[in-house]
Amino acid sequence: MSKVAEVLEIVKGLTVLELAELVKAFEEEFGVSAAAPVAVAAAPAAGAAAAEEEQTEFDVILTSAGDKKINVIKVVREITSLGLKEAKELVDGAPKPVKEKVAKEEAEAIKAKLVEAGAAVDVK
């Protein structure tokens, strides 16, 4: 492997902050300006931020059973196909995830059912 290829492999493993530090060190060491490469290096970070905004899997987390605990247990059983004991433990142990890695529409439907039963729910 050539030295250039080795350096490229090392740079690929750097975080954006580490890469910015590296560019600054190059500028100071060699007395040059790297304005264009910095803009190119920032582009992948912007792409990563856009990818985070397009979340496709969501977790439905029961934060509180509320006053109507029995109704919430019934809904949890319906949603998860858990037995009575397991559903009760999930509700009693809130905050706990009810469903993980589901589509946005399904997560919203689950949240609506649980809120209707009297629970407090977060979708993350």
C-alpha cells in the first residue's frame, strides 16, 4: 500500500472535528490556505444531517400508564401480543418501549391507541 493510500485510509476514519483539526495543522505547518478542501469536507457532514432527518424506524415508548392502568394494559396486550403478566410488567415498569423499529404510520397509530386508553407516550 502506498503512503498516499495509507493517509487516505486514516483520513476516512476521522470525525469532522478531527478533520478540521488536521486541516488547521496543515495550514499552520506549511503556510497554506485550504478554503476549498474545508468546504468539500463539510459536505459529507451536511449529507449525514439530512439522512438523520429522514428517519424511517421509530420506537413507541410508554412513559406513564396514567389513571386508567387496566385499559392501558389491555391496549398493550393487543398491540404486542404479550400475556397479561408481561403486559402488566411493561406498564408498571414505564418508561419502557412498547414497540421498536416500526414505520411512522404504525408508531402514530399505536400512540393514538395508548393515548386514548389514558397513557402518556413518546415516539422517538
